[in-house]
Amino acid sequence: MAAPRAGFGLPTRVLHWVMAFGILGTFALGAYVARMEVGLGNLWLFGLHKTIGAVLLALAMARIVWHGIAPPPGPLPGPPEWQMTLARAAHRALYALMLGVPVSGWARASASGLDVVIFGRLTLPAIAPASPAVEDALALLHRGLAWGFLAVILLHVAGALKRAIGARDGTLRRMLRG
Amino acid sequence: MRRRTFLTTLSAAAGVLCTAPAIAAARHYSLDTTQSTVGFETDFGPDKITGSMPVIRADLAIDFRNLAASSVSVALDATAARASFPFAAQALKGPRVLDAATYPSVTFESRAVRREGDEAGIDGLLTIRGVTRPATLHAAIYRQAGTDPGDLSRLTIHLTGALRRSDFGATGWSDLVGDEVRIRIVARIAQVA
Ligand code: HEM
Ligand code: HEM
């Protein structure tokens, strides 16, 4: 196994920021489509949400594989131990949700009994039985996980900003510039 | 799509009635499936979803002298239903709406035919998803272009009606798609006997 590097490599940083914007955008789009008045003119937004969500699922898997190849560095020292533990737990939760949120969305869409189409033409296989009861349960799961994701992201961002603005210890800088 | 079509009826445009030669009994007609459509329409947010279903079978008998002796029996192919966009067609045929895999046809059998001014009212039994409910269609008969007044051998019938899909248990996507389904049928028929 390669020795952990001193900083974040370019692939790790690009993945982090592309996915961060992608996830927040997909969250906003999901929350919007779930509440809009659906008609012919905006039906495509469901497809957009699924398409970007599926791309994010693929990127999350690529990110996990990449971290196996090039492990990210450990945290910069400074904060008390409980904060370090919290940050580690938050990172683990973020990975679980990077997989769990899109998979639950895919399952929820499958349970509708309609084809799950991404990029306007690619039909994903159904990963849940077509049933209104299953769809309702999975809709609740996808919604719950998505909002839980937002909560963990806010905690994560608060921690990053605390170190960037409060401690000024270079944590944010090394995720931005390496 | 050549087979879209169907239902029908009888009715009597007053003009047709007056100029009709004396007719002893009901005339039987066959449906020109290539020139007829069984269409429907429902609300989808600010828009509409339209669609159609092909006719499997249509038996029509019209007695212009005595409308009440007329009858109509029609079967539609639910498995070949079409809708204005792909998701709607899939949803329509799927288990939450028509459940075409279990109930491949939609049928209408007239029970009573009445005159309604220039038009006819057809009370009958509509079966969707295996659930049978009373339904009424309103029919207006027209002479086809190029035929002589009084020629009853080829006619065009416009039928309209509405149903509530929830009455038949076809409740899928009721949060997005309207409950009322409006039916619009253009039937071009030719006399066979
Ligand atoms: C990182 C990826 C994703 C995020 C952050 C996300 C987020 C969300 C959010 C916030 C909602 C609205 C929940 C609410 O009601 O408040 C939602 C709804 C939904 N998502 Fe996702 N989603 C993701 C991926 C996916 C994927 C991959 C699919 C399907 C292939 C999907 C399918 C859906 C569907 C069908 C809805 C329901 C819309 C409605 O209520 O009609 N999502 N998503
Ligand atoms: C959807 C949003 C986000 C997710 C899923 C996410 C996920 C992660 C994960 C998993 C790590 C650990 C390193 C890795 O495994 O790649 C990390 C590190 C980091 N993130 Fe985020 N992040 C998000 C948004 C943000 C935002 C908006 C900021 C900035 C305000 C931020 C700042 C940081 C910083 C500074 C690190 C480095 C921590 C260290 O030095 O140990 N993240 N992020």
C-alpha cells in the first residue's frame, strides 16, 4: 500500500469539489421537482435529477476506488479529540450517503413501475419491485436519506469553515490547492 | 397506426331521419378502423395527456325509425393503448391504471338508446380493469362527404363522454394526472346488412 501523501492529490480535489457542487445541485433539483406542479414542460427535470444523481453514484464509486489506490492524508492536528472523531464519523457518513442516497432514488424510481431513463435514452435496470407500497416506503427513505445527507454536509462545512476562519490552519487551503 | 378506432352507435341526426327512406329494422354496420379513432384526454398539471386505443371488435346496429332498437357493442385493445408521450403510455398500460397485462380489453355494451334532440344518448356498461360501471355516451351522426342526403350506407358518428377513472380502480398517479377522462370517438361506419 502506498504511503499516505502529505496533501490531497489533484484527482481527489477535483472529485471533492465536482461532487460537492453536483450533490448540492441535485439536492436542490430533487427538492424542487418533488414540489413543482408537474406538466409536459417540466417533466424533463425528473430525468435531469436522475441523470446527475446516477453520474454522482458512479463518481462516488470511482472516488472510493481511487482512495484505495491513493489514500488521502490524515487530518492536520489541532482540534480536540472529540472533534477529530466527529470529523472522521462525518466523512464515513458522507461516503455511505454518497452511495445510499442515489441508490435509494434509483430504487424509488424503479418501484414506480416506469422505466428509469437517464441521458434521455439509457434505461437502468429496475432494482425494486413495482408496487405503490414499496414506492411510498422508498420515497420516504430517499427523502430521509437526502435530508440527512444535507445535515451531515452542513456539519462538515461548518467544521471546514471553523478551521479555515477560526483556526486558519490550512485545512481548507489543502483541499483547494493541494 | 392503422387500427385506432371504434365505438359506436346510433343516433339520429334529425336530417338523416327525415330524409331516410322507410326502413323496416335495424341496419348493421361495420367500422372502418383505418378512418376511425377512439381518443381520450385527461389533465396533466397545466397540460393534457391525449391518447388512443385500437378497436378489437365493434358491432353496430342502428334502427333509424326506432332508435331504442339500436345497439352497440365494442371491445378495445388496452394492451395497444397509446399516449402522447412514452412515460404516459407505459403508466397507462401498467398495473396502476389499465393493468392491460391482466385486463387486456376495455368494453362497452349499450343497454338503452334514446333520442336527445338531434343527437342520441347511449346508456351502457363500460368495463375497465374488469370493473363494470354504467356510462353514457352522446352520439351525433353525420353524412360522410360525397354521399347523397338520405344515403345511410356510410356515416360518421361522433361520440363523446367522460368517466372517472377512480370508479374503475385506475387510480395510478392521481396526484399528477386528472381523475376525469374525456372520451372522443370518431367512427366511420359502412352498412353491411
Ligand atoms: C446524490 C444524488 C441525489 C440526491 C442528493 C437526491 C436528492 C433528492 C431530494 C432532496 C429529493 C426531494 C425529496 C423531498 O421530497 O424532499 C429527491 C427526490 C427524488 N429523487 Fe433524488 N437524489 C439523488 C439521486 C437520485 C437518483 C439517482 C434517482 C433516480 C435514478 C433519484 C430519483 C428521485 C425521485 C424519483 C424523486 C422524487 C421526486 C418526486 O417527489 O416526485 N434521485 N431527490
Ligand atoms: C456535498 C458536499 C460534500 C461532500 C460529500 C464532502 C465530502 C468530503 C469528504 C468525504 C472528505 C474527506 C476527504 C475525502 O475522502 O475525499 C472531505 C474533505 C474536506 N471537505 Fe468536503 N465535502 C462536501 C462539501 C464541502 C464543502 C462545501 C467544503 C467547504 C466549505 C468542504 C471542505 C472540505 C475540506 C476542507 C476537506 C479536507 C479535510 C481534511 O483536511 O481532512 N467540503 N469532504
